[in-house]
Amino acid sequence: MSANPVPLEYMKPEDRGVVVDMSGDPCHLKRLQEIGLQVGCNVRMVCPGKPCMICVEGRRLSLRLDEKAEIFVAPDDESQS
Amino acid sequence: MKPSKKSVALIGNPNTGKSSLFNALCGMSARVGNYPGVTVEQKIGSLLDSPDPIDVIDLPGTYSLAARSADEAVTIDVLCGVQPGVPRPDAVVVIVDATNIERNFYLLSQVLDLSLPTLVVLNMWDRVVEEKHRVDVETLSQRLGVSILCTTASRRDGVIAVRKAIQQLVAPNSTSYAPKHSPREQFPEVFKKESASLRQKLAELQHPVPAVEVDRILIDKDGHFQQKMAKLELPGLLDEIESARERLSTAGCKIPLFETKHRYQWVREQIAGLVDRPPANQSSSSDRIDRWLTHRWVGMAFFIALMFVIFQSITLLAAWPMGQVEELQGWIQGWVEQVVAPGPLRSLLQDGVIAGIGGVLVFLPQIVILFLFIAILEDCGYMSRAAFVVDKLMSAIGLSGRSFLPLMSSFACAVPGIMATRTIDNARDRMVTILIAPLMSCSARLPVYVLMVSAFVPDDRYAGGWLSLQGIVLFLMHCVGALVAIPVAWFLRKFFFPGQASTFLMELHSYKWPSPYVLFQRVWERASAFVTRAGTLIFCTSVLVWAAGYFPGDTAPLTAAQKKIATLQAELDAATAEGSEAVSSQLAQAEEELNLARSALIDASFLGMAGKWIEPVVKPLGWDWKIGVATIASFPAREVIIATLGTIYSLGAEEDEESEGLKAQMKAEKWEDGRPVYSLATALSIMVFFALCAQCSATLLVIRRETNSWRWPIFSFVYMTTLAYLGAYLTYTIASAWGLAA
Ligand SMILES: Nc1nc2c(ncn2[C@@H]2O[C@H](COP(=O)(O)OP(=O)(O)O)[C@@H](O)[C@H]2O)c(=O)[nH]1
Ligand SMILES: [Mg+2]
């Protein structure tokens, strides 16, 4: 787990990782957290882009973030190679 | 003791099986859906097998009590007992998706703060067993201090235990189910202090509010409860709330994110060591389907192709049943002719009732097929993928994929479509969606298109008979409204509801086979609504139009001519071979008289007088006065046009065409100079007019209700009717220039 965190939008299909940081408008972030996307959860990119589709703990979410929001993901080792 | 009826509310995240459990508990049916936000209004049923009557309320699904959209506001209002018409529930049943306990318990932690007697139901237990999760239900129940039951609502497993538990939950003096502790106790001390002092202040202002609501006022910036407080206009209150938030944030308690932090922490403490689940990040077959269906181009092409196939199949599949219904209609016409003597009664039955309502009911097969397709798409989980695909387009005009689901259900009917906009959390997006939803081509337009298309578009087939020109035109007509909606939405968003572009966040539930029960129920619901409308609203309009077309002219020549024909017919049957020739020519002459009497009657009628008046207005659209009158009569409900055209042409029809149905009568209509009234250009202009016009009182009323003002229904009516007139005019002009008017 030594890899540097990358923003969510740089993940490629099938990249996996753990959310390490979220920043942006607090109200917007709160909604993401309530639907299950929070620091410490496992994510997998299914379909990158705007909007993107990700798999969060086995649930599929589609999201288009507002401009200011950033989600950083620490990639899993295996998906790095 | 108040003897009033007890009630319990079902609450949970979307798609956890609330509606399924509701149906299993009550044996009644709320709609069950596989996309977020089918339950837009709370449904109430009564618990089966209960000695005392207990109401069960099915609430819209939500991830949190921090209400953002209108349907989430309904949920929290019901739970707090402030929703008009619904008493505060005596107990809550929280339905938890047992395969995703951590996230679902976030909502549970908020519900426990309400201190209502609570029951937790772990639903989807079949999947827990199948996917080998481990949940220590017993210990979990002890930690939470509420009882927990496991169910598989879709198979009705464990439902009887839930019924028993609900009865105990609301029984008088039952304390065993009230939650022992409230997660809000773990909030930081500073927050609890601010909340208490705000509560004190509200009480001093003669407005006591429960602690939980005060929390929500403080935490949710510009949220539902803050807006409510703003409406009360208590002096200095909003400033007080704002400064309390500032004090909190300097004290290190960040509004609103501290709530998720503390609640998730509480959840982790509760489930620590009790819940294990297999790693869920493997790709599944659902993913492989999704990769194609949500691909930027492939997904879009698939969606358009799907819609195309649907409208092709409507034309192909409905032809046979439609023919059968038409035959039946002709048979009843003949029967009435034999049984009822000529006169006003026969005319009312034949021209008013059978030609009117019958003409509309002929289209039931098409409508059923359309509803079936929409229900299948909604229930299998494809709709939320389509929403994902179109989000890119929608964001270009300032909307989000969220608006797609209501718009798509407006293709069946705009009324539930507009109600479904309650799931849109951005208020501006919601308004724009409400205003463009009536432009989507609803099922009431389908009969109009089918009538025009089947009468005036040639039945050319391509690709070995699988592709029909009529189906293509039908599909294109359904695109007209949607295409016009794009600039309208852009315009509205830019000039009427300006603001930041909205974000998009939606859970995509996994695909499943649509349940036949759900499909049947939904098609039944809509089809019976269609038939009821035909029996009530359309019936009344038909009778009115008939009366307006029959009176006040002199009906004596008509009745005389009909009697003469009847006697001549009898003579003809009795006459010998050489006598029959003379009788035949007399008969032909009598029929001529009858036709003259018919058109004289309708020309002299109220309808004819009104028609002469509007003819100049509709002439540029390529219409004659009869189409104009029929269109005006169909402003309360657009499918009325079929009934009114049926009545008008049946009244004025030439005798020998009467039994051949509306299509033949339309083709036989002539201008005074002998040209046929209907050409392809006229048919297209009628269809475009109907595609764009706001001819539905039910829709306007629901816009009034959802926007709480008369301004927006009037606005919709004016802009749509103007567009319709311009669109029809352009269509007729262009089609005529192309030579389609001959
Ligand atoms: N496997 C499984 N599926 C269920 C269960 N309960 C409901 N479902 C399905 O989950 C979907 C959502 O159900 P619904 O009642 O509409 O959920 P709601 O959104 O919470 O009202 C439907 O397709 C149901 O058939 C269950 O116990 N097990
Ligand atoms: Mg539901």
C-alpha cells in the first residue's frame, strides 16, 4: 500500500483502491458519505468519465462531482502493475 | 387512553425491499420499483391478521433524514408527525439491506434518535445466506437495544414474525422495543450545548420543537427544517442559527460533516466483530453488461435503438387486436341500428357513444403494449443506466441524469412523471423538469398518432416486413416532443431558473428479471385508468359534442329520410325481380336526400356555427372547421379528439361509409371544391400539434399542486399551445412545399 493517492478521475477501468481523502463543498461531501462513499471504503472504477460509475463496497454508484470536489484514492498494489 | 388507530412507518434506504415488505404485510399493493424513487407519496395499508386495526405507512426510500428532495422531506415530516393528514406514527420499522449493514445503519442511527419504538428488519436475508455473510443478530440486537428480525420480503419469508412484532410494538405499555440509547449522545458536547440553547430559544419564542428537529435545523444548511423556520419569520432566529454554526466551527465541530463522522463511528462500534462480509469488489456479470450499456456511444445507440424497436413492435403487435376491437365496434353499431328506431336516441347511441368512446377504446392494445415495455424497462433496472448515459447530454443543458427518470415515465403519462420529480434534489432542476415533462409524448397521444399514421402513411415494409414505415413515423413523432424539450429546457434553465450546474449522484441497483406480478399490476393500473377516462371524461365530452352537432337544426328531414329508406329497404326485400329496379333507384335517391339532410343538420348545429367561426384560425394549419372544433373540444384531454372526430363524422357521414370506421370517413371528407380534406401534410400537422400542445387538464392540475402556484400551469399552457400552433403551421407549410398536400 505504498502507492501515492490519486484523484478518482485518474483511475482506469478495473483500478481498485481505498478512499483516503475527500475535499470540497461540505454539503456535497456529506451526501456522498451518506450514500456510502467515505474515507476508508474500497472503490473500484467501472466506467471512468464524467459522469463515472464506481463500485463502492459492492454497490454501484454513478456520480458527477461538482467542480471543487476531489476524492483521493490510494490504489491497491496489484492494480498498479 | 385515546382509542385512535395505531400506525407504524416503514423506512429504509432505496431498494431495500420496503414496498415488497409493505405488500407482504398488508396484502395490498403499493408500486414496487427497481429504480430510486418509485414510491413518491406515502402509501398506507392496514396490517393483515391483526386483531386491532394497525395502519402501515410505506415511505419513500432515503439514505438520510437530512432531507434534500421533496420526497425525502415527506419521509421526515411523517416521522416527526408534521405531514398534513398523516398522524405521527406510533412506531418505526427500519428496513435494512442485510448485505450492506454499515451504510444502512447510518439511517438507523438517525431514526433511533427519534426515540420512537423501533423494530429493525434485516431484509435480503436470502442473499446473506447465499453470499456467506456472517451476522450475529442476537448480540447486535442486545447492543442496539431494539429487536431485530430477518426476512426475505420478496419470498415473504419471515413476514409473519414481523406482523407479530409490529403488534407488540404498538401495544399499550410496551416498553421492550423502545431504543435504549440514542446515537446523538455521542455528538460533541459543544454541539449538544448549542442545540439545547437553540431549543430553549425556540421555546421562549412560543415555538417548542423536539431536540432531533433542532439538530437538523443546525446541521442541514438551507435544509428542509431551516426553510420551515424561515417561513415562521421569528425575529432574529436565522441570524441566531448562523452564529451558532460559526461558534461550532471555531470550536472544531465542522457543520455538517461531523454528523457523518460521528454516526459512522457509532455504526462501527455497534457492528464491530458481529458482521463479516466477503470482499465485494469483484467484477460481476452485471459489470460486463454495464460496460457496454453505459458506454459513451454504444450505450446511447443502444438506448435509441431500443426505443425504435419498441415503437416498431407497437405497430406490428397491435395490428391484430386492434382489428378485432374495430370489428366488435362495427358489430355493435349494426346491432343498435336494428334495435333502436331512427331519431335522437339512435343518433346519440350510434354517433355519440359508440363512435365516440368506441373510437378511443380501439387503441387499448397499443397503450397496453407501451405500458408493458415501460414497466419492463423500469423493473429490470435498465432505466438508471439510461439515466447515467444521458447525464452527459442533460448536463450540457444544465440538468442532470436525475431528471431522466421522471421524463421517461412521462412517456406513459405526465401525471406520475411530474410526481416523480420529487426525487430531484435540486429545486431548479425540478422546476425545469416539471415544465418540460408534458412535452414528452404520453400514451394519450399514441391513439392520435396511430389513427393518422395508419390512415395516411403508406404501409410500406422494409427488411423483409420487419421494418414498417408507419412504425418509423410513429417513432419520429415520439421524438418531436423530446427534441423540442431540449431548447426549451436550456432556455428555462438559463433565463428562468439560473444557477450552478447540478451534480449527479445515483445508486445503480443490480439488474434483475422483471417480476410478472409487478408488470401485470402496473399495466393493469394504467390501462384501467385509460378505460375509466374513456368511460367518464371522454363519454361526457362525446355526448356534449354530439348534442352540439345534432341541435338546434331541424331533424325532421333526417328522420323522414331514414324512415323512407327503411320502408324502401323492406319493399326491396319483398319486391319481385322486375319491381326491384324501380325500388333501387328510389332508394338511391332517398340515400342522397339523407346525406344532404345530415350535412345540413351539422352545418346548422351549434358545432357548425362555432366551426365557421374558428375556421380562419385553423385554415393555415391545413385543417377544416371539423378538425378545428374537434381539437378545441379535446383540450381537457387529448385523446378526446378521436371521440369527437368519430362523433362529428358519424353525424355527417355518408350512409354507406358509416360502418367502415373513422379512418374511411376521414379519407372521404372533402373540401367544398371537392379536394379531400386529409392529406399527408394535414395528418402531419395534426400530429405535430398534438405532440406539442398542453391538452391535458390532469397534467395542468398536477403542475399546480407540485409547484403550489397557478403561475406555472398557465405558463406551461401558453408556451406549449403557442409552440404547437407554430409547429403545426411550419409542418404544414413545409410538407405542402414538398407536395405532400395533394
Ligand atoms: N433477493 C431479494 N430481493 C428482494 C428482497 N426483497 C425485495 N427484493 C427485491 O428488491 C427490489 C426492490 O424492492 P422494493 O420493495 O421496490 O424496494 P423499496 O425501494 O425499498 O421499496 C425488488 O426488485 C424486489 O423484488 C429480498 O428479501 N431478497
Ligand atoms: Mg418503494
